[in-house]
Amino acid sequence: MLNLEFMGFGLLHIAIVAVVSLRVIMQRRAPGVSLAWLLLVILLPYAGAIFYVLVGERTLGRRRVRRTAALLPSLQGWLERS
């Protein structure tokens, strides 16, 4: 039973590292920045992933948020008709 719990944590560790690593690589930042995030996530997967989501993700910006909000009503109408 204990062995299955360790296996579950191991799989969760691998999943977190894989998902966040792909996200970091897809951002196309400077190699040093990407390497630092990868190292943090590999060494501390749970805390590193949370820290990356809170600090490392880029925001959309106010202008893009306004444009998206303006498009939402027309998109919702289109989805309701489909």
C-alpha cells in the first residue's frame, strides 16, 4: 500500500515537471531565464509550479483584455446559435 502512494507521488511529480517544463519552453524566453525556471520546477516541483504560475506567466495586458471583453458578447451569441 505504501509503495502505491510513493508511485502516485512520483507520477504526480513527473506530470508537474513535464507540463510546466513544456510551458516554460514554449514561452521562448532567454535561455538563462528558462533554465532557471526549469531548475526550480525540477528541484521543487510543487512549490516551483505554483511560483511559476503566480510570477512566471506573462499577463495579457489591459488593451488585449479590453478587446477580448468586447468580442465576448458576439462570440456567445454565435455559440448559442450553433
